[in-house]
Amino acid sequence: MRKVGILSLAFSLALLSLAGCASNTTQSSGASSAGGGGADVIKIGGIGPLTPPGSPVLGEEIQKSMQLAVDDINQKGGVLGKQLQLFYEDSAGSPEKGQSAMEKLIKKEQVVAIAGEGHSSAALAEIEVAKRDNIPFIVAEAWSDAITEKGYENIFRVAPNNSMFSKRVVEYVEFAGYKNVAILAEDSDWGIGNVDLLKKQLTDKNIPFKSIVVDRNTKDFVPQLLDLTKDFQPDIILNIMTGVGCYLVVKQAHELGIAPSAKTAMLMGGADAAYPEIWETTGEAAKYLVWQAPYHPKAKFTDLTQPMVKAYEEKNGRKPTYAALHAYDTVLLLADAITRAGSTEPAKITKALEEAKLLGTRGTITFPSEKGVDYHNWLPALLFMQYTQVNQSPDDAEILFPKDVSTAKYATPDK
């Protein structure tokens, strides 16, 4: 998922800082440099974008969350009497770099299992490497249906898939009573996959729509926004972009007076809406923006949720998004599988993952065995929130949907 666009100077420096400070390899505190089968440690791999064109903020969050879980487990005695050791590689959100990163984790670092990734295009390349070498891989935050639909026995996922996401978006559109839908999406596996699914589901519901797919590196969205609203009056725009691109869509739509406005709402589909950086690029434009996430502190989940959120914030100086919870849970799952397998052999870890029933930060995780898009894919709940103040913390946003956990109704921008 994730894109790059025009940034303010401050945001550019922030990205560069993130990319520069993030090392390619992270080791758990107190762990030796022994291999996966060594006497002292069990090596596991982590992967995600630390440099563009991927989203460095997302990749660093995945990395930090995985490391937090490793540290928590090691403080409690580790796994099979050994300490876990995390090696984290930068995928840059691209298939080529993702594939190379997987090769390094498997061949050089000799990890026994891998988790992570936040971009579908990269993940689709990475699962091919994992399949070839029979290494269990848990995808933390990449949503393309094809990742699990391929039916690879050693591939798992703890994030929503496109089919679930698009279905929930259309449910929200119906719930809110929108009649005309505009879709602006990036040309990634995540974006194109969602457009195809949304178009089918909107057609089935007899809801008129207009859609445009743009290059993921687009910086100026004015032509597309004007095209979407020419001879068509949408009452909601679905912003199916990621990274800085999704911020620029919000900013430029606001400058054009299109959305969010009294006539037209905007829903952002990517995780980026929950990052504080949204305000640095959009300014007041993100006020009244609707966004979705599988986690929000106003909706209660499990006894592990708040301790993890608190520990992450204390260690990193910022609150985690749902991607952090996804990543944290992947390490819990790997540790549990290795423990139940009584082995670090990848095939035995895969078998144990198939039989998992583990309390995570967002519910009890199990992996469906029926082949199809949901194969080996645990699906967390999806919530829809709205910002109502400039510079509002994601934690202070109101939940609009589902109705049983909503905290407020949609706030319409002033005319």
C-alpha cells in the first residue's frame, strides 16, 4: 500500500530522518549473534518499507512494534528456553527490493520465520520467495486478495483483505445514505484490486459511481478531481491512495472546494489517516475527513490492547496505529507456534500456525483453512471514524460506524 508525493519541507525532512535512522537489521537486546538453530537465540525476520517509494512511517512502526513484542517475550523467558532475535529488512514497498530483502533474511540471516510488510505489491513478490524456501510468513499490513487467495500453505495474514475492506466501505456508504460515489485510486495491487471490487459491489447495490485510477507517483491530482466531478455530483469521494499521495488528494480537493464539503464527503482508505503527519501536509483540509481502521481506543478489544498501546507510546513517544497492533500480534503468533511445535523447523512452525488459537491485541486469532480469499487470513473488525477538529489526535476522533460501537453521527462541514 503507500505512495510518495509533494511534501512540505518539514515532512520531507521527517521522512528522510526516518529512513536514515532506521537500520536494516535490528537485534533484540541481550541476544547473541547465533543463528536460528544456535544455542542462545531463535532468529525471526521482519520486513517492511523504511524508504520511499514505500511509506517509511509505516515501516518503522511495524519494525518498532515487532521489536517491542520480541522484548516483551524475551523478558518473560523467551521461547523454548532461548531468546528471540529480530532481523528487520527494508522492502522500500517495492517488489524488487522486497524480494531481495526476503532473500537476505532467509539465506544470510537464516531466520526460521518472517512477518511484516505494509504494501501489497511488495508482499506479492515476497510470498513467492517464502513459498520457494518453505519459510512461514505472516503478512501484517498488506491487503491484496491475491496474497491469501493463492492458497500457499506457509502464508498467513492478520490484516483485512480487499474483499472485506470494499464490502465494509459499501456498507458504510449505504448506512450513511450516500447516493453517488466517486473513486480515486492508485495503480497498485491494493488500489486496483479495491477499485474492481468496489465497482462490482456498487453495481450490485445500484449505486451510481465514477472511478479513476492514477499513477502511484502522481503529485498533482487536480485534473483527476475535476474529471471526477465533471457531469457527476458525488456526495462522497473514496480516496483509495496511500502514503503522501492520499494526503495530497485531501489537500487539493479542499483547495478546489470539492471535499470534504457540505455537498461531498471524503473517506480515506489507507492507514495514513491515523498518522499525525496527515496534518503537516493537509492542514485544515483533513477536518471532517472520514477514515477507517481495525483499531480505535474508544472501541474495546482485549486485555492485551491497552498495555501494548501504553508500552509503545512510552517507548516511542507517539501512539501506535492499528498497523502496530497487527505487527505486534505477528510476533506473538510466531512465538506461540514455535512453542507449540517444540521446534524451529519451518514446516513444523507452519503446521502450528494453521492450528493457532491465540489471544492477540484485537481478538482471538485463528486462521481459516478453507481455500479462497480468506484462506489463512484472520479478519479484524473495521471501524469508520471522523476528524472534527484541526490537528485532532486520531484517538479523539469519533466512531461513526458500525452502529453498535458508534460514538457520534457524521459532522457535516459548514456551507
